[in-house]
Amino acid sequence: MAFLWMLIVGGVIGWLGGLIIGRDVPGGIIGNIVAGFVGAWLGSVLLGSFGPVIGGFYIIPALIGAIIVVFLVSLVLRSIRR
């Protein structure tokens, strides 16, 4: 049950990251989950572990990391399309 909760929270974090910067994550739900997990890792590396914990994720660093990941992925995909 904990793994399912982590998937849900990771997906929501990835979705919120895309929603904040106004760009969609490619891959739909799976892309949101991946962006949430990678964003949580990146946020904890850059900012450390602080804030509320939900589903094993520190929400504030994970959200900031997801915003960075979604922004970078959108930049890379835009440059590939050209």
C-alpha cells in the first residue's frame, strides 16, 4: 500500500510542477510520476530534506525539483523538434 501511495503522490507532484510552469509533461500519467520521482530526488539533492512529508516525499523540495525537471524536459523536447 505504501508503494501505491508513493506513486500517487509522485504523480501529483509531477502534475503540479507542470501546472505551475504551464507546460505538460510528455507521457501523461507515467510522465508525471517520473517527473515527481526525479524532481523529489533533485530537490532533496539541491535543497536538502525539510518541510512536510507525504508518502515519503518532502513536499517543498520535491515540488521545486519537479518544476526544474519539467522545465528542462520541455526545453530539450522543444530543441529536438526544431
